[in-house]
Amino acid sequence: MSQQSPSPSIPAIAVDDLECGYEGVVLLQHVTFAVASGELFFVIGGSGCGKSTLLKHLIGLQRPTAGTIRYFGESFTDADASRRRELLRTFGVLYQNSALWSSLTLRENITLPLEEYTPLSKRERNELAALRLAQVQLTGYEDFYPSEISGGMKKRAALARALALDPAIVFFDEPSAGLDPVTSRKLDDLVLQIRETLGTTMVIVSHELDSIFSIADRVVMLGREAKGIIAEGNPRELLQTSRDPVVQEFLQRRAISPAPTR
């Protein structure tokens, strides 16, 4: 079940000169960045800047119009359909709305990908589901349906499902959306714990400053007008050093007047 450990010198993700768009409209261009293995990496920016668009391209829901995406040195963009499917098995995804199957119990939600992608027996699948639920602090909720648990618990259950296949990389789409600050903080702590325990690379799309400043190793910030990356680095350092008013406005959550020209 465990993914083979890649060389630490090879980035978990390498995006090179990526261009993304729909129906001939370019939404992102010249996007280049790398994510180190085991890094907790955020994609940030205001509404409409292309965060969700980039995520869809990273997880294979959309094909880029130009550029390449590599995972552990292997091109995802150029791979044939069969190999792309194999590479997708090394990802886990936690969607914004959790996307749990409402007609399945939490155990069944987690065992579904195991049934499809592994030769494990039913007993082994159930044991692994129990382990994943324990890792997200949901022991005892195996037979609950999504409608019977809180929003924060749904996020944790969705994270357990994202971890089902022991992925090398987990992608998160606005994981704190709809959560109160306390529950959001607990989810951040859980993400940190799982990263430390499993060494999983985490890529998180978010606009939540508390999470960004609390757990991000590094961020790329997308700009709507630039149609690409306008800042990259540790968010606390960007707050102190960036002179871009768009970056400062986002990180401080207040409008920044441009410096007077001389």
C-alpha cells in the first residue's frame, strides 16, 4: 500500500510555464513553481484569481493549454491515459464540500477507493478504514452517515478518505470553508499532525489567513490582473518584505494605498 519513497532532491510537484484556460480564454499564464516532498504548501489569493482553476489542472480535472506538470520527476501532462490513472492513485483530494457519499457510512466512504484500487479483502479494508478514522480522531463513528455528523467531522472524514490509498500528495480545496474558527484551528492542527506522522506533501488552496500564517511552510499567491503568480515564499516573510500593494492588502486584510510617485 505505501508509496515508494522518492529521492528528497526531486520535487514532489514541479510546474513549469503552465497556461490554463477555458474555451480560448486564458486565466493563468507563465505559472512556475515547485513543491518539496513533505512540504505544507498553500496556493493563496483573492476571489477570481485562479486558485481553483490551478487546482483542477493539478489533479487532472482539466488539461493545461501549455506548460508541464511533473510529479516526482515524471510528467503528468505528457503521460498517456493509463499512466495518468496510475499517477492519480498517488493523490488524495479533500474537496471544499467534503463530497462524501451521503448514502454510505463513513467506513463505506473510505473503503470504496480501497475496493476499487486494491486487492485487499473486506476485513483488511475495514481495518484500514478504522485506522484512517482513528488518525482523524473519529474512532467510533465508522457506522455513522454524513448527515449524522457535524461539518467539522465531515471534513475530517473526508480527510480520512483522502488518505485511504496512502497518497504521496494530498490536495485540499478551501478546507476551512464553512467552519468556525475553533474547528478550523483543530483541522489545521490535524493537518500538521498527519504531515509529521506520514510525511505527506500537502497542497492547500485557501484564503484563510489564520491557517496560512499558522501552518504554511510556503505559499504562492496568484493575482487576478497578473493572471499568474505575484508572490512566493513564507507568508510571514512576505508580510514583512513585499512591496506589492495587492500582496499587502491580502495579507493584512485592509486596503493599502499605493506609495506616492516622485
